[in-house]
Amino acid sequence: MYRILFALLLLSASLSAQRLQVVEGKAQGTYFIVKYVSADTTSLAASIDSVFAVIDQSLSLYKPGSLINRFNEGKSITMDSHMQAVITKALWISSITRGSFDITVKPLVDIWGFGVHHTAQQQVPSRDTLRNILQYVGYKYLQVNGQQLEKKKPGVKIDCNGIAQGYTTDVLAGFLEQRGITDYLVDVGGELRSKGHNAQQQVWTVGIESPASETGGSPVQNILSLSNKAVTTSGNYRRFFEQGGIRFAHTIDPVSGQALHSNIVSVTVIAPDAITADGFDNALILMGVEKSLKFIADHPGYKIEAAFIYKDKAGKIKQRFSPGFRKLLLK
């Protein structure tokens, strides 16, 4: 009995020594917040900044001399481990979604004014312009040979921004686990991944809401229980422009070349890791509500769930959930 009591006292002391640690800042054009539970109060800020720096050297379109910029300017590139992981996942998602997600969309993103060098005055490109650009768009124009990434056609350029932040979230999660940290919540620009519990020994929870401007002043909010999973959101309410009474969002259809102007406000995806969730949220928002829900039901092995916020024909905000997503809702 005394041994049991002593063991319980040791466990209690160990738990009480655990504290919530928070590292936050700006990187990759957005914010990041890393929360974890640990007795070690040594700051991880410098190490986390180094993780971002290494990934940017590989995948950042804003970084002169990065691997992705060198590939876009040339014919091929020898990939590092970060680029190889992202390209491999991107091509897999492109294949199974029949091109709804496609990293060769960069020329279209640029012409619509949503690229790195975006224009102040955005406008709808002409049909001839889009037709000319589309001949360079298509994930099948990319070829991977070991560590080599090659383009089958000159003029093909890639943009990994639709999946890179999710990947970065996973890398940061891996970094924490390498340091023996098993209770954490990583958030890179709204792409989140969790493991274990918070400082109160409760499963991490996250809130997802649509903007008040889209819901008539009353945001639709969902609280998720996020245990050993990742969640990401793709929305059409932040980056857009209007022309002729139509809102054109930054999500570009790689097949038609058109900027999205559907009734979908946002898609939130849950997956085992953030890179998967991040890639699929882009694909599902283009596929639409019904096709997406059928896709999820038909492919249980991918372990993805999704929630859609959209406007019905009367302009009223609605929500739809895949069955697995609904089970994780606390509110």
C-alpha cells in the first residue's frame, strides 16, 4: 500500500510539474502558434524558426534561390527531403482527385492576380489568355525520378502553397516528438495538428467558424475534439475580388482555369496528418459538396472527414458534415 501511495505521489508531482509552453510568431506569410505541455521551460523559439527557414529554402516562392524557384526557372531540380515529401503527396492527391488539386496551377494563380507578385487591380483574364496558359497546366507534365523532379514541357511551373503549410505543421509536430514532447497543438496559419492532451489533461479542442460577414452577423461555430489528428480549412472569404457582381476567389480550377465563384464558403478537413488534410481541402472545395461527400464515403481508407459551409439557392448559410466529422463535434 505504501508503495502504491508513493507511486501515486510521484505521478502527481510529475503531472504538476508539467506546464503549458507557447511559442508564437510569423512565418510563411502567416502566423504560427505552437503549444505543448512540458516541464522543460527552455525556449524552443530559435529551433522552430530554424525549421521554417529550412522549409522556406526548399518550398518558398518568396525566397530567391529556393529549390522551387530554381525548378520554375529551369528544367529540373534535385529535391531535398522536404520538397520530395510535398511533391509526392501532391501528385498522389492530384491523381486520386483527377486533377482537382494540381500544383502546376501557378501560371493561372499569377494571371488571376493571386500569386507572389499580385497586382493591385485584379481582373478576369480573357478566354484566349486562359486557353494559352492551360497548355502548361497539368500534374502529368511533372515526372519524378528518384530525387529528380523534371518537367515534361517547358513553361510548366509549380506552386505548393496549397499544401506546404500543412506539411510544415507536420514537420513541427515531428520536431516536438523528437524532443520527447507528446502533448502538443501546432497551428500554422490555421492548419493544425494535435497529439495527447492539454495542461488540464483534456483532449485538445479547436474552434472553427465562418466569418460574420458571410453569416449575416451570426458566425456558425463548431468545436472539435482533436485527438491525434490534423484539421485544415480552405475558404473563399479572405482572398478574392469582385467584377460584374461576381466574387472570384483565389482557389483556381486547374481544369477550366477559372477562379472559383461557387456557393461554398469554406471546407474543413480532418485527416491523420496536416499535409493530407491541406491537400484535400483544396480539392474538395472544387469538387463541391455532393461529389466530395460521395468521394469521402467511397474512400474510407484515406481516413478523411469534411465539413462544408455553403450558401443555398436562397443565399442562406448551410452546413453539411461527413459522418465521421460529425462524431468529433462538441458543439
